[in-house]
Amino acid sequence: MEAQNPVSLTTLKEAIAASQNFLLSQQYPEGYWWGELESNVTIISEIILLHKIWGTDKNRPLSKAETYLRSQQRDHGGWELFYGDGGELSTTLEAYMALKILGVSEIDPALIKAKKFILERGGITKTRIFTKLHLALIGCYDWRGIPSIPPWIMLLPEGSPFTIYEMSSWARSSTVPLLIVFDKKPIFRFDPSLNLDELYVEGRQNTIFKLPKNNDWTDIFLGLDQIFKFAELFNVVPLREQGLKAAEQWILERQEITGDWAGIIPAMLNSLLALKCLNYSVSDPIVQRGLEAIDNFAIETEETYRMQACVSPVWDTAWVIRALIESGIDPNHAAIVKSSDWLIRQQILDYGDWIVKNKQGKPGGWAFEFTNRFYPDLDDSAVVVMALNQAKIPDESLKTATIIRGIDWMISMQCKAGGWAAFDIDNDQDWINAVPYGDLKAMIDPNTADVTARVIEMLGELDPNCSEFQFKIQSLKPSIERAISYLKQEQEIDGSWFGRWGVNYIYGTSGVLSALAVIHPVYKNWVHGSLKPLMKRGENWLVSCQNSDGGWGETCRSYNDPQLKGKGVSTASQTAWALIGLMATGQATGQYEMQVIERGINYLISTQLSDGRWDESEFTGTGFPGHFYIKYHYYQHYFPLLALGRYQKLQQL
């Protein structure tokens, strides 16, 4: 370990002030903060296809989308799933498809390079189901190779071994419209000359369009698929029309007044595809609202047009509030008051899909996006409560009531296993991930250590001077003990915790350590024993991962290869997570790894830009482990400020 200079407190204060000033300058007039949510190019590629299908492409700057796609191609010819991954087959093929749809010739240098990349990796037949689905929509893949999903699953009653509510919220909101699309099997010939035959390694005429075998128990689903396809062929699908009508009604009922469906592009895109299959007109208000909602996810610059998979104003706002206050901004600062008022207004007071499996709960959560009434989530809700708890606003009684309502909803969402999931309760039938349609392995939403930790951290951070909060904590003793037992079980042998929603073990370990540290003073009075051994093991693991430059980093590949846990180039966000976890543990145990922490703080200070920002290319957010990653453009700003602020407090003790 290299020797490091001690942290200059003057430089620390300057770094904090610069970061605060930057974030304060970015607040929207309405009170929120909102950073870009960057993913891979399949999102814009599929939106290009959607506009061609609806004939709305002339009203969007798709020539700029072509420029964006070209800018994202790498020297090897492919497009990436996450920064530096070496290129990914399905992502590359969808970008190739989109460029061809936009009129780019297959002898264009970009497509020549992409074609070579695609064919070397097996071509179209080796891509994921959702890529093949989009190809089937334009006749470039045969519907025989797409799984069949009978529409009658919409009619399965509560209490059945399976209903649509056993799928995760994101899978459900994307799958229900696809029941219609898969049933209709449309081919949209907006360009009769369009084909991708050059991307079949074996030649399209030699391709066998069927689902691949796994040679294990999951092949039972292939047999079921053959039965479903036989029924479709002879038009003997039971309750077909009733199922399609139920799916249509479900879609219409869940469209927001703003046009959104579930706050995510896949649900929005698939719903518009379903409406097209049902012969809705492009001028129908439902369709118009849906298209406008998608437009609201777009980012247009002078040169490019790109698409976000989702938007994160509630999440970003809550974290910025926490970072600003903990780094020294007054809790009643005008920017804090305005943003807190905005968050209070964002509380969802409607019943959503969660009520299907949680009959006792009452609304009170928050969603990730501007508008998403049906799908509040536990992670956002917990962070919002922590932000409001720290803020001081003129109407403190309203704030307290808002927090209590949010806590009550979250507690009602605790799973049987003791933890919390993102959107649903006991959404954990793992066999659903084995269906051929679910090749992203993200069909369910089980409780996870990182979300569970967030809820526990929230409960531990509640204002100790508020009698209502302290009464609530005492009443929740059984829930907290169940959650801590769950977290104990989830700790890895090496002391780390898995991160479902952030990359990866650094994220999960930091979150759990933060939770255990704040709940430890309460918990130790309830039971014999201590949480210190768990925290010490987690702390030791984080210390072991520190890079020689003083920072921390972890590659997205750690989801596929556990040997890469905690390994990767240093990033501002992951360094901040590690520091937050280490400082939390030290606060609980009274023993700080001070040299390690100082090296991390110096890394953040030395990599800060002159305008108070940090820069990182890596993707440190997770959508679906192994399959979909996110770069939150504000992660590299508010997490470092939070870490610097906590270090500054540590020096003042």
C-alpha cells in the first residue's frame, strides 16, 4: 500500500463547496434534480422501429438518431451492453437493424464492420428472444422461432399457481401487451425491400426456426410451446378473444394521463405495438399520448437524438437532498425546502398492482419517475423518507404525516423471507425465469439485500427527537429483526453482499453496512449479541478491494464471474459507496480504517473537475444483472459529495 498525504481540510472544504455549487446550479425551477439515465443502443433502435411501424418517423429527428448510433459503434464493429464490454451480439444486431431501417446501405463501412462482428458470434439465430421479436415484426425472423404465450393467462384467477402478478412489475407491464402482439404475429412491411438475410450464418433458407433445447428439466416448456403453437395453427386457443380483451382493458387502465405505461420504455413500446395490432388509429388520443410519453424520454442535442429507458427525478432529487444536507447545506435552505415540497407532492396515494398480493397495505410510496401511479418502489420510498427526515420545511406536521404514511406502506410490503423487494411482495417463483420467453432471467422480483438494507437504514435514521417516529420504531421490532436475520443469511463467505440494483458487491456491501450501522444502537438493546462481527467482515472485504490509486471499482462482469467481485478501474461513484460503507462501520464499531479512508477521500478530491463535477465512463447501475446496465449521470456527483460530507463530519467529532 502506497503512502498517502493526509487529507487537507482546506482542500476538502473547497471540493465540497464546488460540488454543492454545481448541484445547486442544476436544480430545476419546479424543485427537482434530474440526470440522464444512459443505457445501451437497443432502446433508440427499437424506438426507430416503432416510429416506422406507426408512420411517425417523419415527425422525429431520426437522422440525428443515426448520428448517435454511428457515434456509439466501437472499433471492433460492435455496440456495447456497457462501457468497455467488447461489444454484445444482440445489442449490435439491433443497432444494425435500426441503421438499415433508416436507409443505411449494407455496404456502408459501419455496417460492413458490424456484419463481421455479428457473423463471428453466430448471427441472428444466436440473439436473445427480444431481438428476434423485433426482427419478426418486420419479417426478418420467422414467428415460428418466437415463444407462444396464450392470451388466456390473463384470465387465471387469484389463487392459481400462476397469474400475471407472479411476474415482476416490469415483466408484467411489458408482457401483457405482448400477449396481443404474439397472438396477432404481425409483419409490418413499411419497406418491402428490407431484409437482414446477410446476418444468418447458415443462410436464412437453411435456418430452423425453433426454440433451442437446454437438455434439462426446463425443456418441458418447449413441449408446452409446441402445444400452444399447435392450438394457434388450428385456431383452437381456449378463451382467446376473452384473453385478448382482458389484455387490452388492462393496458388501457394502466396508461397514465401523461401517456406513460409503468414508467419504462419496454412497457410503453410494447403497449403501442399492441394497440397497433388492435387497429387503433395513429390519431387516437391513447396512441398520441403514448407517443408523446416516449418523446419525453428522448434527449436531443444539435447533433444527436437518443432515448432513455427510464427517467429518475425522484431518485436523483432525494439523493441530492441527502448529499447537500450531509455536506453542510442548511436543512432549511431554500433549495432544500423547494425540493422537499416537490417530493411530498410526488407521494403516490393511489392503489397500484401491489395491492393484488398485499391486501392490508395502504398507499404511501414513491416511484422512480415523474408519473408512475401503479408502481411505487421500496428503494425510492426509503431514500425519499431519509431525505425528508433530514430536511426542515415550514409545514413539519405535513412532512411527519407523509413519512409515517410512507413507512406504513413499506412495512406492509415486507416479504415472507424477511427482506424487501423492489416493487412487489413475495414475487419469487424462480421457475418463471426458466420459460423460453424469459431469457433475460428477470421475470421475478424477489427480496434483495440492497433494497432490504435501504429500508432498515431508513428506519434507523428517523429523527430520534420525534416521538411519533420512535414509537413507530418500537412497534416495528419484529419486522426489523426478521430483516436483520435475512441480511445475515445473505452475507457472502468473504463478507460481502450482492448488489441487485448497483454494480455490484461494492454497492450491496456499502448499503448493508450503512443499514447495520444505524440500526445497531437500537438492535443491541433488543437481543443478545452484536452486529459488529457482520460489519467487520464486510469492512474487511471492502478494504481488500481498494485499488492502488486509492479508489474502488467493480466491473459489470462480476455478475457473470464471481472472481471479479470488487475488481475494476476506480470510479467516483463506487469509491464513494465504499467510503460510505467504511465510515458507517467505523461509526458503529468505534474503529476506523483511517488510512484506507483517507486514500479514498484523496482519490475523490484529486479526480474532481474544476467545476465541481466528477467524470466516469463506466456503468455502475444495474437493470437486469448480466443483461442490462445503466449509467446514472448523477451518481458520479451526489455520491462523492455524500462521502466527502460524511468524512468532514468525521473530522469534526
